[in-house]
Amino acid sequence: MDDVIKSSGYRIGPFEIESVIMELPYVLECGVSAAPDEVRGQVVKASIVLVPGTDGTEELKKEIQNYVKAHTAPYKYPRIVVFRDSLPKTISGKIQRHLL
């Protein structure tokens, strides 16, 4: 329950968004968390590790956002997309969302 994103009165589970983003062939890893927003309270933020050789461009961010919109409810798409070299994990390999 701690991972639930509360945006404009909606409750959004990060796992659903992560699984949709992971369907993309150029995504190696993905972690979804909440980012503060003055209007909505929180917004969806996706931290993504790309397959080596893939450039993280603005066009790619838009493509990811549009893909999520097409495969989930439109309010669930990540308004913030960040490309990272790696995601912070625990010793057991679980993504540490609070560090994203």
C-alpha cells in the first residue's frame, strides 16, 4: 500500500505501469514511483534503464508515454520519464522505490 500513487483522487499501482513499460523491446528495467505535483498531489514517474545502444531521447519519452496511455487508463501514464544507468536495489534485488 505504501507504493500507491495518489493522483487527482485516483489510486494508481506502480506494478501495472511497470509491466506495460516492460513490454517495450528497448526497456531493460523499469521502476515506477510517485513524484510531487502542486495540482494533482502526486504524478506517475517512470525511471527506466534502456537496453545498451538505445538513446534516451525526448521522442522516446513521448513514445513510452503514448504506449502506456494506449494500454492503460489515460490518467495512469507517466508524466515524468527519467532514463537511468541503473536502478537502486536491495541486496535481494528488489527495486527501492523511495530512492527513485
